Amino acid sequence: MKVLIVLTSHDKLGDTGRKTGFWLEELAAPYYAFKEAGAEIVLASPAGGQPPLDPKSNEPMFQTEQTRRFEADKDATAQLAATYRLDSINPDDFDTVFYPGGHGPLWDLAEDNHSVSLIEAFIGADKPVALVCHAPGVLRHVKTPEGAPLVEGKTVTGFANTEEEGVQLTNIVPFLVEDELKRLGGNYTRGEDWGSFVVQDGLLITGQNPASSAATAKLLITTLS
């Protein structure tokens, strides 16, 4: 099993002057779920190299056993420092793709043609795609072979409007994940704020928030096996 993980390269939180990027738990928990399943993991990002970490995700209150494990793992941190450029990735080389969230993807991956083409290629090859938290927002331009939005008519989840309100970024982000999935015709569903919630519709697996990252990865592994 060969898994591609796609991370953001965007580090600016709108015009706030604050930093953003990927959310550490949403990389770390899936990373070790895939490792423990025997997967080979490749990390990629639009710019390649070291992707920006949302500094908030590494504050003590958001650290977990898996984030601490990742930060102490020299092989993992070396791999993270040298992600492949997304435009160099051939989807034929992988069995699946996983997108961690953080706010960064709403600015770059959501508008990245290489990301759009990549997801369309995986779906077209009957390979599952999984995205967690803000990452389902990167589906906004992804189409079916017939030209319809990929999420149209599909049961999906992602970071809820109430969760975005909770972190006081409703008016900062370029779009709200919940609203965008609904606008595209998705059957948006959700659990409680900050609780683990994952849904699958065919080849598409989505998780609601950081607490859903491990469960999203495990459902993807089950789907592959």
C-alpha cells in the first residue's frame, strides 16, 4: 500500500498578520495509522520542501500523543522537511491520497489545478480519496468525468460553520467549508462540534475536524484492504 499525503504550502491567515498552515494532529495521527498498517508514505505540497505548520496546532492544549511522537521522530520530520512538489506527482504510483486540513488549504490547494487533477485522477482510477477538517474544501473545483461537482449528491462532512465561529475565523477564511460543500450540492452532514465524525460515500471519505483525523485514516485503510 502506497499512500500520498498532500499538505498546504500557504502560511498567511488572510490579512490578520498571523500565520497558518497545516494542522499537526491531522498529519501526525494519520501518518502513524498508515505506518502501522504497513504503508509506504510520500508527502507532497504545492511548493515542495517544508510545508508551514499552523503554530496554534502545536500549542500545549492541542498537542496529542501522536503530535509529540511525530515531533520526536527524526525520520518523519526529515520527510516533512523535504516534501515533493505536487506537480511532480504521478497518481498512478499510489493507491490512495489523504489530505490533512488546517486553514492553509483553503487558500492554495482549493485553487490548485494540480490538486484538482490529482483528485480527479484518483477517483477516475477507482482509488479512494480522504480529506479531513478544512481539507474537504479543496474539492470545490473537482469534477466528475461528466463535468458535475464531485461532491454533488454525495454525503460529505468537513469543518462546520459553528466550529469556524468557535475559532473566530468566519470572516477571515476565503470560504466556509460547510457552506461550500452545500453550494456544490453535497449532502453535508456533521456530528457535534470538536467530536470525531467521519462519513464515506463511495470512493470519497471525509472527516469533520481534527478529532476525526485518526478515524478518517483508519476508514481509508479499511477501504483499501
